[in-house]
Amino acid sequence: MNPIFLQFGNIIIYWYSIILLLSFTIGCLLILKEAKKQGIPKDKLEDFMFYTIPICLIGARIYYVLFELEYYKTYPMDIFKVWEGGLAIHGGIIAGFLCLLYFTKKNKINIIKMLDILVVSLILGQIIGRWGNFMNGEAYGPTTSLSFLKSLHLPNFIIDGMYIDGSYHQPTFLYESIWNLIGLISMLIIRKTKINRLGLLTSIYFIWYGIGRYLIETLRTDSLMFLNIRIAQLISIIFILIGIGVLIYSLKQKKEEIRV
């Protein structure tokens, strides 16, 4: 798969950048739309997104580099080649959460209420973002056969894109994208029903994404490792535990506090 979207002489625009921009744009529009319903000032939220997005990107890159430090010690200038991939979503989430702590404390906004708004856009961004991995030829699974890929009824462009280094591979990027899509649809439906309550969407995100990422990570061939432990699986367990904790908190809310 050709990772280049457009090229003008020495200026190269990569698909990875275009897809990231698309995911951030759509995500921000959804945040603004939902926040308006919740009475959160638009100007304050725009300021929040203005500084949070670049901080999340930096956090995602730092996280990735730290777990590939031996390589980047040898090739330090490659740290800045983000167009080649190497943004770890967990690092971005951690950085974003720190920004959210500051924002909610400064503006005296319930952090769980903000999380309920943000996680819907976050999981949507992850759905779209995985296609950036596809265009870069990364985030794929173990070798497989052409017949297996055809048995999944995949479009030819995905099958062709999974032919990497002389072998076909399982499209784990697609598995995660579909898993998150199911989660997104569930969250959007729940958000419009009477069962929705403060913290419920946040708990669903952490539990759903945590389970999916843990399972799919077992197939990944490019996992970030620490002492033979897949870091993403360890973080996924933490996410699931956080989700359970938020769910318990959500279920304890009084009737008049249920609706976000």
C-alpha cells in the first residue's frame, strides 16, 4: 500500500497525516455538538482542544519512543518522523487525561461528565485512525493465507494491503476498527436512552476498548514490549479495572443525577 497521498517536489503529504487530521476534525465537531447540549461554553472547549490535541500527539510519540528507546538511541533523528507511524494511543490518552484534569479543575466542570462527552469522539477517532496504520503497512497480525483473507469477504484493496514482506498477514487493524465501531454504535444508542447516566459511557469505553485491545494484541506482530510483557495488554487490564470502577460509581448515582 502506497503511504503517500500527494507529492509536490520535495513536499510529501502522507495518508497517515490526512487520516489523523480527519479523525481529529470529526471528533472535535462531535465534542462541540454534545458539549453545547450540556451547557459547556464553546470558547472554553475550543481552547481546551487547541492545546490538548498537540499535547496528545506529543504524548503518543513520547510513549512510543520510550518503548523503542534502543532504536532511537541509534537513530535519534527518526524520533521526528511521525509520518512513518509510531504514535501509541495509550500515550495520547494519558496526555489527554492530564490536560482534562487541568481543564475541569480550572473551569469547575465535573470530570466524569466531560469524559462521557469525550470518549465517544475518542473511540471514533480510533476507528478512523487504524486506517492510517493500514496505509502505512503497520499494526498487522501473523502470517496467514490468501484463502483465509478471502474467507473473511474482505475487499481486494485490503487483501492486497495485507501482502507485506512477501506474505499475507491478518488485518488486526481492521479487527480493532470493527470492534470499536460496534462499541461506538452501542454508546450512541445508549446516550439517547433513559438508561444513560453519569459515567456510563465512560465505563463502557474503558471496558469495551480494554477487552478488545487485549484480545487483538495477542495477534499483533509489532507490540511494544517490556520484560516480555505486551504493554498494551497490561494497559488494557488497567482500563478494564478503571471501567468497572466508573461503572460502580455510575450505578450509585441518584435518580436526579442520572442524566448527563
